[in-house]
Amino acid sequence: MTTGKQRQLVEAIAKDRKVESDELETLRREFGDGSKITRDEADLLVELFKRVERKGPAFEDYFYRAIEIYTVSQGTVDAELASWLRRLFLTNGVCGDRPRKVLHELKGQLKENNPDFQTLFHDCMKTS
């Protein structure tokens, strides 16, 4: 469950439409590395990522790593999690380079690559 403090932080950052280095450090303190966040907290990070226009490399690294760690911490990618990742990674049927890299990392880290994940992986790898 997200806290009011986390929501306020996301709103303050989104208002500026960019993530400054001090804000990134605050995000790391509030959300950690992704291993202990809830789905609501992951959704809040996704919301921020979508609302920020100027994404610096450090913020992108943090975001994708947190999503990767969150996904691995779930143990397996079931149909619901695969659908969530699909909405996150595919835009107009296209999967960018960073999401592809994350999916490759996930494929190597997940204990089980079930059909839902395999379909997502295949769909992302065939887009250009």
C-alpha cells in the first residue's frame, strides 16, 4: 500500500516533469530497490515514469531496475503480471530497447518462464 508521503513525493516530482538527483535519492529511500515494494507502490513508480517528460539516465536506470527486481521478487510472471508488464513495456505495439533488455534479464532470473511470460517476451522481441 502506498503512503501519503510517497504520493506527495510523486506529485511533487511529476509537477516539474523531471527528476533531479536529490529527488532520485528520495525516491530510492522511499521505494527502495524494488524488492520490497507492493504492487500499489510499483504502480505509483510507473505513474511517475509516465508523467515525467525529461527522464535522465539515472532515473531510467533506477526505474527499470526497480521494475525488474519487483518482478523477480514475485517469483513467477503469471497472466496478470504479464499483462501489467505488457501495458508498461509495449507502446502502440512497439517495445523499446530498455524494456527488451529488462525482459532478457528477467528471462535469465525467473525460476519459471511460464507461457504468459514467453508470449510477452516473444511479442517484445519481434517489434522494432
